[in-house]
Amino acid sequence: MDAVFKALADASRRQLLDRLHVENGQTLGELCTGLDMTRQAVTKHLAILEGANLVVARRRGREKLHYVNPVPINEIAERWIGKYERHRLKALGELKRALEGSDE
């Protein structure tokens, strides 16, 4: 999970993930288009994203296509966000029951 947090900490990497979310399966050249980064910088960011398993690359002939892998982000949501959300939902449920019970 540390690699995922490290990868997500950088705005450029988040931008690459956002671009892949909009259009999955892009080549390096397509990802570089319109970015204020060198091709080498994009390659380094993609390597970090791949190392964190946030991006998966697949070969199609001579092209290397990049795809978002949402599983690590979902694991973070379940581990770090979900457990805090459960407490709030439980508190809201108890409040609802208490308020509904006071009307009787």
C-alpha cells in the first residue's frame, strides 16, 4: 500500500491516471500529447504507477498500451475510507432510530 500512496502523491501521476480513466488503453505517445512533460518524464511516472500496480501495460503488436488498474485504489478505499465511513453510518442509524422512537 505504501507504493500506491507514493504513486498517488504526485500530481503528474494523478493526471496520467485521470487521462487513462477517460480513455483507457493509450500508448506512451498518446499520453504525452498535451502534457508539459518530456517523454522520459512520462515514462518514469508510468514506471512508478506500474510498480504500484495502478497501471498495467499490454503489448498489441508493436504498441504498448497502458490501462488503469482500479483494484489498489479500491483496497485503499476499503481499508482507510470504509472503516471510518462505517462508524459515521452507524451513528446516523442510531440517531435516526432514536429520533423515530421519540415520536411515539
